[in-house]
Amino acid sequence: MNTRPQIATTGRPQALSATLNQDNSCFSIGLDSGFCVYNTDPCDLQISRSLGAGIGVACMLGRANYLALVGGGRSPKFPPNKVIIWDDIKQKAVITLEFRSEVHAVRLSRQRIIVVLIGTVHIYAFSSPPTRLHVFETHDNPLGLVALSSKFLAFPGRTPGHVNIFDLATGIVSIIPAHSTPLSAITISPQDDLLATASETGTLIHVYSTATSRMIRELRRGIDKAAIFSLAISPSSSRLAVTSDKNTLHVFELPSLSSVSQPPVRPSSSHSTASNAPSGDNRRYSLLSKLPLLPKYFSSEWSAAHAPFEGGGRGALGWIGEDSVVAVGIGGKTGEARWEKFVIVEAENGGGIECIREGWRRYLDND
């Protein structure tokens, strides 16, 4: 999410943020002049609203007529410390939430409104007026990192690199010491069984079981430092997609949880802390991993496939099938806001998989 002013000015609208809806069938774009909504595949414009000023966050509620809007850009439509629940049928705000500091992200479900500030996460019942249910303190979270699924809410903990998993039904909070440096991306699988995390170092991705809070895989994006933009887990929890400022989309294979030896289920207390050690059969990519005293990257599990990614900037990443993933960029060094679709196919030599870019579009052009 980016609510800071855009420096470049061109004839076309400037994208400030991109967010996929809950089933990845649509994505919403916050613009310096309003917001718009697209179908994910094919990439077709569905709604365009010119508000005459900037929207830094535009978050959909499925395909319903409600969106959460936050002002942004050089000339914000709304104060950046307010969340506006917008009824697109009535073309007006129906709920307003005001905070003492800037809003960095919002997530919606039919039961909850999640609001992320720099150092807190607020959970409201989706009602009129909304009822505040919980407030959690976090480490500084300028990226507005948060992941909401049907069962869990994940967000940074109070310690840099830690992740809190909040069970929406029981209220149990599990604390995972995922990394030693601040987080750069988090996601929960559509099946609610896996959590993936990355830190600002950008070399390793950790994958955890949400049932036990135990690490089941340590994956390596690369050796040099990178800014990881987005993580996304496939519908069956068998693959993980990753984008970064290295202009590459990586795809990793994930194990089925039934093949991973599971430690006891986490204790049913209000707070619990999980071990950071991997569990189960942690397959390794390199034969050099069997040699002692070599650097750690020789024993890491590397991506199964990769492809060039040109969307640029922090945007949205999501699977639209078990073998198809869409990346929505808001503009990188080129300033182009791109939609890109990738497909996963069997390698021609029969050894593994390949990731192929099937199509792309500058989605703000000619809308």
C-alpha cells in the first residue's frame, strides 16, 4: 500500500495501490483521481469512479457493493486517518472510522473490518455502527502488513520479525518468531492451513502450519538481499509464488501436511509461542547440503520455477487456479502499472515444472 504522494505526473491516472478480493476474481486499484475495479482473468475494467482526488487504499468485500477507501496521493479525497466504507450502489460513504494516525491498510470480510495503523491493528465487527472488538500492538508496520482468511488474522508482532496469528473463532493468539529482521510480506493459504513469511532481508521465506505454528519449510529466494513484494499460496496449498524487486516471479513446491510429521497441537491458551525450528522431512535442493561446514544457502530449498516479472512496485499477487497466478503491479522504475498472468506447466524434459508468462497488459491504458 502506498499513500505517499506520486512524484511523476502523466496523462494517464497514477496507481497508488492494488488489492485482490477474497477469491482473487477481481482486483481494485486506488488512483490519484479515484478508484477502479477489474476482473482478474481476463483483465477487464468493471467499475471506474472518478472522485477528483486520491484514494490510497481501495479494498473490496468479495464482489459486493462495499469497498473500504482511504485517502492518499498528492491530493487525498479523504483524510488519511479515516476509513470510509463506500456503498457503490448508493455512490456514497455509509460508515466512517477515524483514527489518531494514518491508516496503512484495510481488510474486509462479511463479519470483520480490519484496520492497520503504524503500530496497532484494530478489529471491528462489520455493523452499523461498527463495534471495536480487539486492538493489538505491533512493531512499526509502515507497509501495512496483514493477512486475513476465513479462520485467521496474521500481522506483525511487537518484536521485529515476529508474527501473530489470531484465531478469529477462539481469540487465541499464537506468536511465531519467524525472522530476526522486520517483516516484508505475509500470507495465509486459502485452506487456512499454511502461513508464509518473509523479512526485509529478502533471501528466505518461511512456511508454517497454522494448526501447530511449526515451520514446515525454509525456502530460499536468492543469495543477495531483495525487497520481497508479495507472497501467495495456491488453492490446494501445494505451491507458493513470490515477487520481489529483482523483477522475478518464483514458484516453490510445498509439501502436503499429511507428509510432514506434526508435533502436538499448540496449547489452548490465550497466548502461545512456537518454535522456529523446521519440522518434518525438510527436503533440500543441493547435494552439497550433505557436506559439513558449507554456507547455509547450499542446504536451502530453492524455487522450482521462475519467470521475469515486470509489473514493478508493491501490488497484488494471487492464484486463479492451481496452475495460474496473476501479478498486479502499480508501477516500478518504468512507471507502468501492469497486469501479468503466469501459468505453471510440466517441463519439456519431464523434470519438474516451468513458469511461463501467458499474457500481460498495461491495465490503466485506454480504460
